[in-house]
Amino acid sequence: MAAPCIVINEQNIFTRLNCYQPENGQIGFLLGNYSKKVITILSCSSCGSSDSLDLKFSETIELLPGGISVVGVLFQTQEDADINLIKQFCHKNVSKEFESLCNTEYLVVCCVSENVGSIIPKENVFLYNLEQHDVTLAQVNAESSPVDLLTFRITADLPVKFTTNEKADLLSTAISHIALLKQDIQSDRAVFQINNSEILMADEQLESLHTSLEPNDVATNILDHIEEKVEDSFSRMKGKKSKKKTSGEQVVDVSLMLQITQSPQKAEAPVAYYKSGLSQEVSFHLPVNAIVQTPGSTPACRLAGLFITCICRQLTAMTMCMQKYSANEICLARPYHFKPLGCDPFITILYPDGKTDEELESKRSQLHELLLLPQDRPLLRRCNAYRFPADKKGNVYLENTHIGLKNDGSDGSKVYLVHGTYSYHHYMQDKFNDDKWGCAYRSLQTIVSWFRHQGYTDVPVPSHRVIQQTLVDVGDKDANFVGSKKWIGSIEVCTVLNQLLEVTSKIMFVNTGSEMANKGRELAQHFEIQGTPIMIGGGVLAHTILGVDFNEKSGEIRFLILDPHYTGSEDIKVIQDKGWCGWKGPDFWDQNVFYNLCLPQRPKVI
């Protein structure tokens, strides 16, 4: 059998390694999928020293979506990579137990030396045959990009209900009932409904449940059967539907159902039990929310099996979390999905209900180390959880309105942008008329939204009244300021950020608007290191700066401006086409007015 070809998403690998540089001798797992004799490496994680492969494997697998697994190992060395070195490494570190855990014929072994830059040399990628214990140089397909993955999100609210005596160990009893639930799911009782379609799927029963899917159909064929309601009022009245669009990010929502009735050959006569004594009834629901990521070419008949494996793995993780955090009462675990650093694949973490982010800091620190994430910013808090397209429906605020803008920067210039996500706050939103006086308030709201989206705070975006009351509470304004239409500036924005969010800010003073053309290097450094939106106030106007296009040699600069003075509806086309969010030259600023800039600083927390 021919050895598989290797495709590596090197950008994801080096994004991780650049965030968290492991010491020489430390190793990590290569994460990806194996299909049609191609091993695709999507990302990597850390597993510390070379003697901890077995220990870290289950901890890593627990975080991964279905369809993604450990496909190899990565290690750093000061020596040049060669087959003898790799053989020596494999024979020493790849144990029999680890071989059984991998569930694959080949293990990719990738050697990264200190002088490797942004690519992994082909001569540093090897294949270790787990059956023959032989090492060969891998065939790396540098021209192919990693295969696009189709994401399935399986949700269910699974009831657990039992009666027990008052002396029984509730946690042990609950865990035993969850184990029975897993057995039900692994039997022929589990049925999956592809939302917004008529497709029902069960393990090895695809044809009998939905005849419109052919036996040779693959995962992407399911998209042809998914419909969504047409948004215009006429079609809504007629109940018309349209085919689901497949452009952009594609997530298929799936519901898990359990059959109540059994097939005739398995039907049994009911048996009633009677037991006297004091008892108590325990009832709770398990919030299953599992993800499967698989190539679109995956046979459709295999999907239900992937769903079942992934759900059962999540139920096992739930019981482990319950055992760790339950005390006098059962502590339920809830799954959250993340895409830290924007890299595939998804990461799923179970957090116990009732525990605050502060109480879970040590857990997050360990996860940051395991996933090669920076230790100075929150990426895995609950509010950092990935929001799927279906979750964003009903959001009244546009997000990241700069995405898709055309930038006609000069040759040799470099763009420095706000990091992450923000919401666009502007005049007349929230059914509140602040036209001609509330621009700085709206800029402050945009900044607060950034800190919320990035997980630094769960403080709500403050209203104008809350902002005013905060300034009164700290002694900055008189009591009659609350409810007024008085302007605020950069200093007040700094004060409110510090008081409400405990966020400090730097103030940049600019004597005239003409001097803004000379601030390129300082602003570029801010966006490169801090990445927060900047509030700028001058004269009677306030704006938000989202980035700069700066030419280091010529000094030329352009500013990415988010304008809070917009009074229209949440129409991204109008906002971009009319310049309410757009690139502006230095002449955008009033050349004869002084400006103050509030540069919020990112707290160093996780």
C-alpha cells in the first residue's frame, strides 16, 4: 500500500509556534485528518517533554472535534533532521500504548530546528509506519492547500432522570445513568435530523431513512437538501423557501433524537419493580453541543457514525468534569467552542456551571500552554466562544464593518489593523436620539464592545446615562450632567474605561490636525502591540480609528476611520460605499484644530 501524501497548513503551525516558543527537546502533536491517502495537518499543540506522549494524548483528543485527531508529532532539535535521528526519536518515544491510541497506520514526524522560518522544509517531514516501525521521508505536497472542511454542529438536550434513596451517592448514580445514555446513543436508537431539511440519518441506516440521498453521496451533497426561509415579506406570506447558500463559512446544524420505540425483534415485555423506603428524584439535562469537521468528500453514510463517536466522547468528558467540580450537589458541565487565533480546527472546552472565570484561570492557563496560545490575553473564556452564523441572528449591531474595504495604499506601505471583533455603535441606535452630541459616547461604546468581544470583560456596553453617571460618581462631573446632552472627550473616555472596565489608556496630544500625518509610527506600533480601537476627539467631532496604512520609508499614512455620526440603518453596503467606515488621508482631520487620542491598553490576563 502506497504511503500517504502530506499537506501542511504551515501558517497555522507557525502562528502557534510564534505565540509560544517551546524549549529545545519539547514536542507537540500535529492535528489534522486522514482521508484518501492524504494526511492533512491543520494545526499543532504542545505535550511538553518527550516522555508525556501517552499522558497528553487523551487530554488533547478531548478538545478536538469529531473527524480531527492526532496525526503526528512535532519536535524541536538543534541537530539536522535525518532518518537516523527520526528513527531514534520514534523508537524511544512512540510506545505501544501511544500506537494504539493513534488509530492510524502512519504517524507524521516533523522536525523543526531553530533556524526554520515560516516554512517547514520537505526534508524535515517523515512518516513512521506504526506496523513495520520503519521511517521514510514523507512526500509533502507544497502546492496543495489543506482541504476545506465541512462543519456539523450536533445539539441535544438529553434528560437524565432517576430515583434513588437518600443515602446513595448522587454523583456516582448520575454517572452510571449517563453511561447507560451513551449505550443508547451507540445502539440503533440515535437518529440525526439535518436541520432545515427532511434528512434523517442513523448509523449504517442512511438509505432506509432518506431515499433522496444516494448510497454514493458525500457530505457536501447534504447541502443541496438544506433550505432556508426567504426573507422578503411576499415569500414569507406564501411560505416559500430557498436553497441554503453555500458561499462563505458553511455550518450544518444537526439535532440528535432518540427513538422511543424499538424494532419488533428487540421488543421485550415490560417488567415492574417495587422497592419500599425513602427516596428522592433527581432530574437534569445534559446540554450536548458537539462538532464534527470532515472533508466534503466524506461518504454521507459515515457521518452518523462520526456524530455518535463525537457525542459519546463529549459525554465522557462531561462526566470527568462533573467528578472534578461536584461537591454537595451535582455540577453540570457545558461545552463551549473556540477558534483561538482564528486557526482551524475548532477547540471544544467543557466548563463547569457555577464557576466564575476567575476560578477557572488555572485551567485556562494549562489549556493555553497545551494549545500553544499566548499567556497574556483571554482567548478561552466563555465570552470568547465562537459564534456560529445561526447564533448571530437577531444581533442589532454590525460587527467588523471594515472587512471587505478596498485599500489603495502606496507601494511599500504596511497595514496595521484592530485585532479581533468590535461592534459598530453610531448615532440614533438603541431608540435614542443623540444626533449632534453623542459621537464620543458612541466611540466609547465601540471600544467597550471590543473588550467584551475579546473576553476581557462581561460588563455591558454602557448607555449614555451610565457613562454620565460614571463620570459623576468619580467626581469628574456635577450631578446635573446626568441626562444632559453635553459632549465628552478623550479624557472622559479614558476615565470611564478605567472605572467600568479597569482598563488604562494612553493619551496622545496633537496640537493641530496637520500633525496627524506625523503619527504613523506611533499608531502603527499601537495596533501591532495593543490592537485596540482608538478614540480621537477634536473640535466638536469624535471618531474611532481602526487602523493605519503606513509607509516606513516615505512616512505616508492613511487612517481607517469608523464614523459614529452615521444615522442610517445597519446597512453594511451604505456604510462602506458612503465612507462611514473607510480609509481617509491626512486631510480628513481639521488642520487647525487640536486633537486628543485615547489609546486603550490591553490588560495582560487570560
